[in-house]
Amino acid sequence: MGLHRTLATLVAAILLTLPLLAACGGSAPATSGPAKPAAGTGSQPSGGSGLAPAASGPSSGAQKQMVIASFGGSLEKSLKDSLLGPFEKKFNVKTTVVAGTALENIARIKAQKAKPEIDVVIIADNFVDVRSADVFEKLDEKLVPSFNKVPKNLRIIDDLGAAWLLLTNGIAYNENIFEQKNLTVPTSINDLMKPEFKGRVVVWTPGANTGLAQMSLLAKANGGSDKNLDPAFNALKPAAPDLL
């Protein structure tokens, strides 16, 4: 079984257990190193789908190498313990995880475009920023049969990947702090834009997954949507001097 087929199995397995996944590949033979990476990305309104692995049996021959770029921390540990360990034993593959933020891994992929070193990447919504860079390959349902079970609305544009993460947006607060500071309990994200919270609200950059979630919530609270963030930007303008 070649690296391309083994990569397809890993893609299917990640679709089974983890975030959004997009496929990318090159024309180089399996023994020459990684092709364009398969990209896994988290998506706010999307969720993972249960899929079966593409291949059914262990590989033979020399051990293959596979590099996966992913988030670090608990996700990296879960990836290694729950997926990569069994995957390595079954398919005679040595995997290496390159941990980093989505922005860091996107930068790595762009820098390696001429000579890719990463086979699979798990990133977030900012995947759209790199989609036009021609570093990812369309997921081939012949190589990853389970991909045809992923609903169309959970796939990345052009079938470059599939959603893996359901992100819930909301407001949480410390009752004790609010009582001590005599702050009004917010019932909407719009309340956080009020002068009362001056210097207490941090707005993440839209380039980060959390920032996109924040903008999505603000847009929806003002008549917008995930596809229309203008109301969010309009709501931020008057509050900008009070935000961090």
C-alpha cells in the first residue's frame, strides 16, 4: 500500500474522530516524500461525521513516514493516543506531529509549497485565507470513500476538506466579579459594546478562530449572518475606543 493510499486512510480516520479535513496531493511518487498536505479545519457552524477508514488492511514493506500539522496541547495528545498510535501499528507508518497554531501551520504550508514536508494539516476557519494558494488538493472519493458520507454543507468549498468541529458561542461571566464591580449582567453580546464595559472587553483578530466566532455572534445579534459580517463591523465602530 503506497503512501497516498495510507494517507487516504488517515484522512478518513481523522474525519471519523477529529476536525474538518481537506485533501491535497502532488504528483511525486510515494517514496519521494509528502505531497501537498491534506488540510483539516475547524468550522464554526459545522460538525464532524462518522466515517469508516478507506483501507481495510495493514500495509506491507518498508515503514512509511507521515507528517501531520495540528494544534498542540490536549488535541495533540488526543490525536496521538486515540488515532495515530493504532494507525501506526495497523499500517506500518511512522507519524510525526508538528504542533502549532492555525496561523503558524498555514505559514509552514505556504513556505513549503515548492517542496512540501507536511502530509495532513488540521487547522481552523482561517483556512479560507490559504485556499487560493494552491497548496491543498481536492479530496478524492476514490481514495477516501468515506468522504461521500459527509453532507455537502459540511465540506469546504471545492471539496478541499470537511468540517470536524462544532463551536458553540455564548456569554459566560463570574457572578462574584460582576457583583463586586457593580456591572450589569449581559444578556446579549451587544451589551458588551456598552461604555459600562470600557477596558474590559477583548476582541480577537478575525484571523483567529475565536475572533471569527466572536464576529459571527455579533453579526447575528445585529441582523447579519456568517456570510454577512457587516453588521458586526458596524457594531464595533462606535465601541472601538472602549475595546482592547
